[in-house]
Amino acid sequence: PVGLAVVAALRLAGHGPIVAVDFSRRRRNLALGLGADAVVDPADERPVTAYREVAGSRDTVIFECVGAPGVIHELMRDAPRSARLVVVGWHGRGVVLQLGVDEQMVMTGLGFLNSSRRHSHA
């Protein structure tokens, strides 16, 4: 799975703390073996809350590897204002993000990569 590859790549690059989130106990255990500092079952705890407990006030970069609209919306709602959200996984259908009037987002170099070519909008 993509999320486990992201955990391994982050650990190899020396980044951390890493909090891996998955419904699957097996994948959470694999994530620990690949270098995650903590794991979370999203049925029991909000991912961003768990990260704050481990990382404190450190900058937050969230790698979302599912690509499901509900997950993206939840992360956008819960993430600290200064967080960066990197969508790595994609379920193959379009996603409409509905932002509240009070939400501020700065988008720089917005782009996505598919298997055949790079697309970007700046």
C-alpha cells in the first residue's frame, strides 16, 4: 500500500515524528516496523489529534494516501492552519472540495501527477 511506502520513505529521509493512520491493525503494525513513531486507528481517534500528541507544536505535513473525499475534507477541517496537505493516493474519481467562507488556503504550484503526464495549475 502507498501509505506504508510513504512511512518508509519519510523514515529513510530522516523525517519525523511519523504518525501512521489505518483501520487495519495489520497495516498499523507494519507501519511501526517501517519506522512510524505512532499509529492510529481512525475509528478510535482523529488523526490530527494523535499527531499533535506526538509532535506538539511542530510543523505539520500530512500525506493523505487514500484519496477519498471524506478523508480529505476531514483533514482539511482538523489540520492546523499552517499545515500542508499532500494528497498521494487517489481513488480515480473527481473530488469537489467545499470550503467554508472563513477558511483560508494558500495554493502554490498546485499540480497532480498521473501515469502518463504531469498537469499543473498555478
